[in-house]
Amino acid sequence: MSERKAIIPAGMEPVYEKIGYAPALKVGRTVYVSGQIGRDLSMKLVEEREAQIVQAFDNLRLVLEAAGASFADVVDLTTFHTDMRDLPLFMQVRNRYFTVHPLPAWTAVGAHMLGGGPGYIIEIKAVAELPQAD
């Protein structure tokens, strides 16, 4: 079995210590990123819709970078939406971050409420495959 390593970017320690999950787990060359929501590093909800989606992607970027990955390495994306009418806005924001083709596989799921609690509109989960070392 490959070694499992928790990925905990600077500033996300409370997620691991207080809530009890790793922002990501690296197993071999694969990085499994836990659902990232629109809260800032002080654990506060970002309320405006577009800003919350941007914050969730910024959090995803932090986790990917801490694992040695980038958006170009993401092979699978799963998003959870409390209002599927936000999909056009979500896709506009997503396209600012995913600029390399082919785009990852993507599943969008409607959800009544997200783990962060009331007010959260988006959660983004990803799987990335790190390039082989030379």
C-alpha cells in the first residue's frame, strides 16, 4: 500500500485539529482533496455569492499547491450546490481557474445544505494526479 500523507496548508490547521479531517490526503501520486467551501482562513463565511465561489476555489488552490499540484493536475471535480441556478456563475468562476485543456471530469450535485452550515452555497471536491518525477 502506498504511503498516506495528510496535506494541511498553512492557515488550515484548525480544519484538521478542531473539525477532524485533512484538507487533502496524498496517496502515491494521487491527491484527494476534501470539499472546500467559501470560508476564509479565519473560518468565517464569505457571504456574497461570487466571492464565496472564488474563496472556495482559492481554498482549493491552497490545498493543491501544498500537495505540489495545480489546477492543471486535477482529473476529477465534484461540486455541491445549494441552488443549481448558480451553475452559470459557478462555471464563469471555474473557467478562471481551469485554463488548461482537457478540463477535468466534473459532477455537479444539488444539495439542501452543506457541511459548513447555513449560508454556504458551494463545496468543491477534487482528485489530482501529480506528474511523474523525472
